[in-house]
Amino acid sequence: MQEVSLFRLYALRAVYLLIVVGLALVVWPGILHHSKPWELMEGVVLCMLAAFSLLCALGLRYPLQMLPVLLWELIWKVLWLSLVALPAWKSGSMSQAVLENTIACLVVIVVPLAMPWRYVVDHYLKKSGDRWRLAGN
């Protein structure tokens, strides 16, 4: 298995930092200073984004160990863009809310650019998984 270059580690840290700063500006003020109870999905989304930002903050120190967080971000955004935004755009029925979320989701393009794909393949596809039973059974 190859070692990840220092450049790639700093690229990952830059992605984590972009996410942390972006969510600190957009999400955290609403979490820290909300005055009324949230609707169900608003609360779910804000809490998930807050947790995501905290995990990305850990990624500044441990960029490789936190790769699953970036993979999750990449996968859900690609799915949403493919299954929600693209059909809405193709049918000409893209609402303002879908357009705004599409623009926000397109920032995900930085993730595959920074991702150490050889490391991902070696550690998540080729490497043996953890055992399923007690040793010796």
C-alpha cells in the first residue's frame, strides 16, 4: 500500500476546513441562537449538519481516518443531484429551493479532487474486512 502524499493530506485538510468554516457560518448560528422549536426535518437536518461539521473538524487532525465522512458527503450529494436535481432540471420543474440546494451541493466537486483514490481502493475495497466471529471458531 502506498503512502498518501503530504500534498494530498493538505488538500484533504483544505476540504475539511472549507466544510467546517462553511457550516460554522451557515448552520451553527441557527443552532446556537434558535428561539423557537424546529420542525421535525429542520431539526434533523441542522443536527446532522452540526455533527458533520464536528467530524470534519476532526478531519483537520486525522484526514485519512475521517475519509468515510467525506465519502458519505460525496455519495449523498451525488445521489441527490442525480435523483432530485437532474430530473427536476430535465423536466423544467426546478423550484427555487431545489435550485439553491443544487448550487450548494455542487460544491461537492472539491471532494473527489482531493480524495486519495488509491488509498480508498486499498483500504476500503482490497483490504480484508474485520472478522465476523471469535478467533478459532
